[in-house]
Amino acid sequence: MDSLYFRAIQGTIGCKTVKDAKVAATRARFAKEFDSSINVVYDALRNDVQQDLIITPTKEQNKFTVFARPGDELKIGDILYWNKLHWLMTDIAFDDEIYTTGTMVRCNRQIAWMNERGQIIKRWCLTTKPYTANVETGQVVSVLKGKYDVKLPYDQDTLDVPIGKRFMLDIVGGKPMCYKLDFADVNTNKYSDVDGGFIEWNLTSDQFNKDTDNVANMICDFTSASSDPPDVRNRCRINGKSTVKAGCTNTYTPVFYDAEYNPVTVTPIWDISISDAADDKHILHSVDGQGRLKLSVDFVESVIGHTVTITLLDKDGKYEPSSLEVKVVSIYD
């Protein structure tokens, strides 16, 4: 009898200690009971892709605890869509041997700006109530120095925003309320050894400029598209797990965005490379009718530890390629 098969049916493959075996058994039990929870949700979106979750209330109305299925991911900075609202993952439990769980808070607005390439960028965020710092009285107007604390996902677009960038957040009494970025905290809620995170911006009041600020788009320092626009490629992303278990199949979903960061339908092109070509016969891939990549790994011990690099492209070259490294792990990792 094949030794790997024998260890699998005994529940010991990848389990080097009694604790490992108990963890594997508990994970399997939680996965089996996941769908029986009264708080299970099947119509939630995580970063614009459907994902099954358990969502339970806390003592705070704008904060919920989230559980993912064993093997599924949650990351700090994820944007979840549930109950007709957007939510920001602000924390996860790093003791995730059984499942991944974390905390999500309700977003209260979408903030927009124009980047240096002329693209309109939008992100859902949590903006706390402004407070009064001081009032400066000039010869023409009095400017109320209000402040906002803004939490939004950590990504390249938010990292690229320079200090001094201006934003339009509200229109009060017919007057646009503009703010500028005074400080960006990119370290406190970003862990260098894990994916994900969120940024905190400190915004302070600024004056509306009727010559440069666009009320219709709620964007400060707006510039209309030129007749000869620069060669700017839009963004795409791969939604899926960064590990795949030997003997299992993962699904990877392509997400393409237009210039205003709205999801759009684009035919994906997938490129796959394997760290050890000698075992490529044991790592198979295909694309289903919805353009999703199916990555299957044979139940072979030699493939454990290999890395598969997945790259998402489009046939017309209008999108920046997006890559994801996927590590092959034991069935009980």
C-alpha cells in the first residue's frame, strides 16, 4: 500500500506531532460545521469577489467579527461588501491554525482623487468625525480648521498619494468642503511579514478653488483628459489563496478595473510558471467558462514546498500585469 495514502487515511500526513493532528481534526470539524452556523453569509464580496463568511455582531453597531472557511484568506485592508454596505478589515487574529478571523468596521464614504497620470482613483474608507483645531480669520474669509482621520486600504495607489494632496469630501450649504493631506501613517497598520494592511491619513481643512476643483466629480485639482492622453494602463488583481494543498484544487478569480477603479469585464490571459519544472506534470491548470483559473496539485509528496507563480494579463496590453506566488503545502497545513 502507498505510504502517502496510508498516512492520509490515518489523518497524519503533514502532522509531525500530536498537536498537529489535533489541529487538523479541529480544522476539519469547523469546516464541516461552517454551513450550519446561523450567521453564515453566502452573498458577501471580498475585494469584489464572492466569498463565504460567518459574520457575527459585537457590542459596537459598526463593528463585526468575521470568520473565513478553513483555508480561505482574510487580510487587513480588505474591503468587504455585505448587507448593502462596504466594510474595512482593520485587524485579524494571527493565531490562525484553525481558521482566519478578524474585525471589520463599517465604511462611511468613498473618497476620490486624480493621480499624477490623470486617472481617477476611488477607495472606500472609514472617515471619523472631524473636530475643530482653531479658526484663522483672514481679510476675506474665515476658514474653520476641521480635521478628518481616514482609514483606507494599503495599496500602490494610496501609497502614491503625496503630502499636500487635496480632497473634496462634502458639500455643506452649497459650499464644497475641501481638505488636504497633512500626514500619512503607512507603518502602524502594515506588517512587513504579512500581506495586506491599511493606511491612516490625517486631513485638514483647505479652501475650495473654483478654477481647479470639480464639484461634479467631487475631486480637487481636476484636469480634463487631453486630446493626446498618455499611455496609462489600468490595474487588475488576482483573488485567491497564496497556498495550495497537495491533492487539492484552488480557484483564482481575475478582477479588472477601469480608470475610475470600477470592476469591468475583460477576457483574462493567464501565465503559469513552476519553480521546479521536473514536477510540472503534477501541477495542472485550466480556465473555466467564467475566465477563472483552476490550479490543481496531485497528491504527491515531492511537490510540497514548490512555488507556482500566476500572472494575470489581458490580450490587448491595456492592464498592468498582476502576479501572485502560490506555495504548495501539505494537505493539513
